[in-house]
Amino acid sequence: MTSSPVKAQAAGTDGRAAMKQFTRALGAAIVILVVWRVTTVGLAEGYPASFWISQALNGLVLGGVYALVALGYTLVYGILFMINFAHGEVMMIGGITGFFALQFAQARGWMEGPWPVVVVALLLIMFIGMAASVLIGVTLERLAYRPLRQAPRLVPLISAIGASLFLQYSVLLIFGVSPHSYRKPALISGGLRLGDVFIPYTGAIIFVISILLMLALYFIIQRTKLGRAMRAVAEDRSTASLMGVDVNAVIVVTFMLGSALAGAAGVMLGFHNTVVKFNSGFIPGLKAFTAAVLGGIGNIPGAMFGALILGLIEAIGPSALGIPTEYKDVIAFTLLVLILIFRPTGLFGEVLSEKRA
Amino acid sequence: MPKKFTVLSLFLVAALMLAACVAAPPVAEAPAEEAPMEEASADMSGKVVIASGGMIRIGGSFALTGPIPDPGLNIRHGAELAIDDLNAMGGLEGFMFELVAEDGACDGTQGTNVGNKFAADETIVAVTGGTCSGETFGLMPILQEARIPFVSPSATNPDVTSADCDVCNRVALSDALQGATDAAFVVSDLGISSVAVVHDNSDYGKGLAEIFQNNVMEMGGEVTSFEGVQVGDTDFRAMLAKVGADGPQFIFFGGYSTEAGLIAQQMTETPGLEDTAFMSVDGAYTQQYLEAAGGAAEGTYVSFVAGADSEEMNEDFDAKYMEKYGVSPDDLGPFHSQSYDSVKLIAAAIAAVASVDDNGNLVIDREELISAIRSVDAFEGLTGTIKCDSMGECGAGGVQIYQVMDGDFSQVSGFGME
């Protein structure tokens, strides 16, 4: 009580330094533990190289899907400093819409046609899924987030959780509780076999398309006028507004871009895993959020690499650590906690928000 | 700023998961602690008294949401048809039966919620359900304390009935039997020596997988791996790659339709497992399994705990089912006959103990009803002649093994084939 403010401050710095030392020691201990476990248990299993390659490929496919969804989190966070927790549901809506579009196409026999017809039909299905996601994403922004833009930061987040549950149970009521099964057309069934490694066509397509979409997004943000406006709003909303940037329009476009990517992910995941239902966006949504935090939320390349790293860790982790694969989610979310403790700005830094801090 | 974000994110992830857990069951909850006590004080005599013109209310816990909504609905339909038939025959002493259907969601937590709801409602005489074993484990202790007997049409985990639980009964056969029969089929009939066992971490799936595993090992077979997945997972490639690395001849999956179908499908994409045979269990004996597996279903095996069908009664049932719901009973799920029998069995036990008092009320003593279910003997149901033993095992019939041929299940072994 009687100590001077100067002393108190000194004690505070001491405490912080001690805390820093403690987290460092803890971090080192965890790293040693993981390395020890991998070398003594995981590698001792004696899996062939083809096994690790297969798992890494599984991880890259997962990572591609997470990346598309994670970009939506990161784009919105970069501009509004809020986590759009309904983003996983935006992806699910894309998957469900894609299912019905596929049914429509199949009823007309387009999926049995010559390969250019099938390719065009598949692309159309993906665009329809993306369009549905964009519609939902923009509606969410208008109804659930824009009225709360001036409210304290926690309020839109709570609104987002409400929106997430609302979307899930609306889909449950409208389309039923049973899972919908995508019927893969023959063109993309099966896969490539290289020795003991099997690459499903759908997996390869997911990886390629997600990379293309990410490049397109990067181009839009770095090279176009629209992208410049987005970066300006992310940096300082009121100054950008003074410079003649239509902030509301930029925010809407941001939601559109993020939702379109999520919709594409939803449709492609539908073709890959062949089942969608009302809650199939929830866990991928949380994983993508983890990926965004891993890469540094608000950081676009960070989200891409964070997602690929998360996918790889999830696929390889259980075998490498010699634990049952059912713990893959535990590994992913433990990673989230560890990142938040040791590097809250993510592996690649929280680029946009740092300017705010 | 970063620190704030840390705390905020952790809080949010926790809140979101909590929200998902709490919000998933869309049914109102009853307070957990108060319900049974309220019941006891309001009903000191341990009797249900139904005033003239009132209904005999039977609770039903059905898996209407969760992993197997179609079989859950199918089971509900079976129970509704039983109630219709009971009432068409004049009910009991002029009192009509009523089904109070709740969503047990194939989940222990939701089973507890449904149990509390029934326990708090002193008009509930007995319960049919739950659909899944885990859900039934949620119901069990609450109904035991509230002295409400239940008969499950489809919970097959061996621990659903036990010496400690006098209200627990079922008309389905125990997985102790299914697991042993499946193991004998795989090891002796198919001559397979190495199997991988996978389960979905549900009480039902994991329990059955363990029984199968133990039986295979007792018979001298080798279990190359024992892996778990989660109900609701859709990507099993990482798990299958790990299982495939040990090169098993056979994969056995304890769990439900969608996961079973996806595993069968993704096996064809896993090096080392392309030609490995696959078998699942009664939770996957559905159209949903065929749908989810697609072409990969062909040649896979599924076992089912079947009743001893009496042709004539079943034809009548199927016709009524078609008329009321517009689909064939087998389209949605396999346990409709058990569900019908479960309700009829409860009604028969009620008829044995109910009496009309001087004021024209129907009086049912709860303790008498509990023992009346156990003393049911030679009850003719859709699944055969039902006789309950002292543990509450009322199932008739045996285990059947099917193989998918030309997109449909055809029986290859087991009950009814000898």
C-alpha cells in the first residue's frame, strides 16, 4: 500500500520478466517432450516412407480447405477486428447448396456426358455454392454485424455465435437432419496411384483450386484498386473514409470475398468427403479459425501457411507422436492454446492489427 | 492488444464449444436435481392414478437428431403404430394410450435431459427407448430413481441391463451375442486371421468393437490395430492410412451408418486396403449406409440383431406403416418391429397390474409394473415370442449377417438360415 508507484512498476517489470522466463522454460520443455516422443515412439514404429508421404498429402488437402476458410476469418478480422464465428456455417451453406446443384445436374444426365460437359457442370456447381455462401455472408454482415459496428468488441462476437447456431438449425429444419450424400461423377472418382501412394482426384483438385483461389485473392488485394481500398480501411477506417473510400462497400466486398472462398471450400469438401449436413461446418470452422490464429490473424499469407501447417500436423501428428488418430482434434486445439500462450500474434505476426495496437 | 486478443480468443473458443454442447439438443430441459424429489413427494404412494377420461402416458426417447435420425424416426413410427393398434382395440378398461415422444438425440447428455423430463412428469407410466446405448445410459439412473420402468427397442450394449437396475429392460439382443457371432463368422466362416478394429467412440460402437476384439483374440485371430474415430467425422483417410500400414485382411467397424459408409468408401482410396473386406454392425444396417458408401458398399458385411419374424403379423404391420407414413418400414431403419413390440410389451405389463378404483380412476402401482415387465412370458410380438428374464433381457431371435449384393442387403449367415 505504501510503496511508491516507481517501486510498484519495478516489481511489475520483475514479475513480467519472471513470467517470460517461465513461459520460455515451459515452451522448451514442451518442444523437448514432443521431439522425444516422435523419435522414441513415432519413428520407432518403422512406417515406410510412402506412409508418411500419404499422410502429408492428406494433410495438404485438409490444409487447402482450412486455408480457404481461414482466409475469411482473417480478411474480416483485418478490417473489422471481429471474429466471424458464423463463417464455418457460411461454408456449410455452400456445401449444402452444391449438393442440390449436383442433384439437379445429375437428374439431367450432365454428369454422364462427355468430359467437357462434366467439367463445366462441376465448375457451375462450385459457382452456385459460392454464390449461396456470398449471399449468406453479405446478409450476415448487414443484419448481424453492421448494426453492432459501434458496440463494444464482444457484442458482435456474441452476435456471430448466435448467427452460427441460427444458420445450423435453420438448415436442420429446412433440409432435415439426415446427411446428404454427394454422388461423385465418374470423372473425379478414384485417383492416381504412384507406387504405394494414392492421390484421390478430388484431393488433388482441392489443393490446386485452393492455391489458385488464394493467388487470385492475393492479386486482388495487392494489385487492384479495390484491394488498395481494403488495405486502406484495414489500416485506418476513418482516414480511409476521409480519403474518399466507401468504407461500407469495402466491408461488404470483404465479406463477399471471404464467403466465396468458404463456399468453394464447402462444395469441394462435399465432393471429397461426400457427406454434408447441418453441422458439418462447425468443426472445420473452428479448425480454420485455429489456422488463422496460427498464421497470425489478420495476416493473409499467414492464414494460408497456418492452414497448411495445421493440416499437416493434424494428418501426421497422431502417427508421429504414436497416439491414436482420434486425438487429431486434440492436437489441433492444443496447438491453438500453445500458440495463444507463446506467440499470440501467430507464426507470421498479426500484420494488420499491429498498426492498431 | 495481443494479450487482450489471447484472453478473448480463449474465452470465445470455450464459449462456442459450450454453446454447441448446450444448444445441440433443441428440447427444453428439466432441472436435474429437483425432478426426482418432486416426483417422490407428489406421489408418495408410488402409484399412478389416471382420472376417468385421462390417458395412459408412455414416454418415448427416440434418436430424432444426432447420428442416426432416420432409424430414430423409424423407431418412433413403430411406437406410434403400436399405440394406434392398442387404442383401436379399445385401450385398457376404456383408457386410451398416449405416446409422449422426446428427442434423445442418440446422446448421453440428451438422454439425461429426457430422463429428467419424464421423471418430473408424474403421469408418465413407463418409457420406450432410448434408441442408442449412450442415450439409454443417460436415461437409466434417472428412471431408476424415479421408479419408471423402460424397455429399449434398440440399445444393444451389454451394460444396458444389469443386476443393479430393476427398471432396465430391452427387446433388442445384447451386443455380447452380436460381437461373438460376428467374430465367429469372420474367423471361422471367412477364415480370416488378421483384423483391424475401428470404433466411433460411442458407448454402443466402442462397446461392440471391444467385444468383437476379445472374441477374435480368444479364437486365435490377430487384431492388428484398435482405432477410434468420432461420430460426425467425415475424413477417415489419416486413420485408414495408419490401419492400412499393418496390412490387415479385414476391418471391423463398431458404429453408425454414415461413418461406416464413409470408411467403406475411403478404404478403396487407401493403399493396402483396396481389397480388404469390411464389416459393420446393426447401427449401420440401414439405407443410409448404402447411400453413404455408394459403390464401395458392394461385398461388405453388416450384422443385425433380428427378431424371429412372424410373417402374417409383419405383413399387417408393413401395410399399416405404408398407409400411415407413405414409405416402406425398411427404408428408414431396421428396428421398427422391436419398437412396436416394446410398446406392446409395456402395455401388456400395464394391463396385468392396472385396476379401476371406486371413483373410476385407473390405478397403476409403479413397483408392481416394474416386476410385471420382468414376468412377461410368451408374449407374441412382431419379433417372435417374447419372454423377459430376471435381468430384463426380453429379446427374441438371433444375430444375422448380411452381405451387400447388387446394392442391397442379402443374408449370408446366422439366425434363420440354419
